[in-house]
Amino acid sequence: MSPRSAASEATGGRLRPPARGPRAGLLRRHPLARFLLRRTLTAALLALGVTLVTFVLTNLVPGDPAAANLGQRAIGDPAIVAQFRHQHGLDKPLPVQYATYLGNLFHGDLGESQQSHQPVLTDLGTAVPATLELAGAAIVVSLVVGVAFGVVAALRRDRFTDQLLRVVSLLGVSVPTFWLALLAFYLFFYKFGIAPGSGRIAPEFAPPPDVTGLYTVDAALAGQWPVFWSAVGHLMLPALVLTAYTVGLLTRFTRSAVLEVLGQDYVRAARAKGLPGRTVLFHYVLRAALVPVITVAGLAFGALLSGTVLVESIFAWPGLGAYAYRSATTLDLPAVMGVGLVVGIVYLTVNLAVDVLYGLIDPRVRVQ
């Protein structure tokens, strides 16, 4: 008798599957958990790759960090230059520098900025929430306005409303953001005095207690309503400038997606059954059309978080873009590495969130 037959006879004619641990059973029963675990491990490897690419590209830039950070008199003293290079580990071979950086990174240490002389993690703790507040406000407004414009343009196809919204969206994606920021700052602040000046709050107010780093949220949590309204006022103009491009982009993608879904058989069948137009729009058309729109919105949000340097410079917004610009112009290697890591993590997180939202919005999407 073969071992397989003996095992079958011992178990009453039924072969039992091999015993597995509770974690394996959980992953087998919940495909989403398996998917999240796999994506998290992949994201960790990609983040490691981001650090390597950023390190290599940063060191390929022609220039000497000592010359960029030291003064004219100090750069002429070899002893001071040697001390600077030794203090920041620049006198070691590049593989040793990268290995040291990874070792410190695994302990939560991103190094010390050569400009501010503070831990890079501390600098990013101030810059990232400022950009997150600006980009978050811009993407929320863009989603509401862009999706609404796209749906209206699709439903009014080839009519005057559609033509007008297409022209508006084309202007939004065509006008340079920095030029629009300069024009808005000149008109609404300097010329008419409608909008407040630069910065995150008015000079007469102190920043609210630091809880999230978002001035609007922290001021509301602390009950400091004058500070809250000042933060909202300073946030509106740069957020609307960033919204112009994203609204145009989302309007065009939403219009195309809705037009494609409107021609599907199940939409015609829903209308033939006599369902109300609002039900067909929200439950059949918009839900399926949002899948490509979410993809574009995720990429746009990542671009807002990492590419707001010109708008932040014009409005003196102390965010990630301004910090990255200062770090790059002074060859502040630890700060540049920190910014690159943050931007990489942002895109990885946004892509993961977009993939999860696919399954929540469209029932046809399943995690295999």
C-alpha cells in the first residue's frame, strides 16, 4: 500500500491538507491582506532603490559641498575644508558613505543638514506638513471641481457648455503655473489687496500648538479661530493657483472616461429599464468612470507634493519644494537624500492607495 493510500485510509478516505499557521490561513482567506503585504514589501524595496538612485545622482553633480557651504575665506584654508569633509563623512569612499547612510536610516537618522545644522528629520517635519496642507487643499478642490466639470461636459457633449469647459480646461493645463502665481500675487495682493500676503499665517499671530503640522487643523484643535482664519486666508491663493492645472487635467480625463462609459451596454440597459437619470449617472456611469480618474488624481497629488517649488517660492511658503531648492543649490547632500526619500515614499503610498480604491469603487476589480 502506498503512503498516500495509507494516509487516506487513516483519515477515513479523505486527504487532509497540510496544517498551516494562522498567518497563512489569514492571508489565504483575505486576498486584500495578501495584496497589501506584497505591496508593502515591494514598496520597501523600491524605497531602498530610491535612496541608491538619489545617492548616485547627487554625487554625480559637478561641484564640491565644501565650496558650496563654506565661505570664501574658509574655502581657502585646507584645514577647515578637511575638517568639514571629515565631519560630514565626505572623505570616505562612496560605497562606505552609502552604507553608513543606510545604517543610520534603519535607526531613523537621516543625517544632519549642512545648511541648517539641524537633523534632516526635524527640517522635513516642518516642511512636509506645510506642503501637505497646500497640496491637500489643492487636490480636494481639484477633484470636486474637475470631476463636476468633466461630467457636465460629457453629458452636454458638443454643446456650448461642453465647448466652454473644454476651453477652460485647455487654458488650465496650458498656462505656466509660475506665471499664474506671479499674476495672482500681483493682482489679488498687491493691486487689489483682497488676499493676504506671503507665508502661512499673518505676522501678528504665533503658530498654533504643533499637533499635525497643518496650521488650519492645529488652530482648529486648539480653538484659536483667528489663527485658523488667517491660515485659511493665506492658504487660498497658492492652493487655487495649483488647482488651475489639476482642474484642467481632471476635467479632460473625466469627460473622456464618462463618454466611454456612456456607450456601454449595461448603461443602455439601465436606461431601458426606466431607472432615473440620477441613479444611472451615480451608480452606473460615474462609479465606473472614476477608476481612470483616480489614477490621474493620485499622480497629480504626488506631483503637487513634490513639484510646488515655484509656487512656494513666490508665496514664501516654507514647504518641501522650497527646502529641496535650497538643499540642491547648496549641495546639501543629507537634505537632498531626505527629500528624495520623502518624494519616493509619497509616490509609493499614493500608488498603493489608488490600487486599494480601485476595489472599493469598481466591483469588477478584484484582487487576485
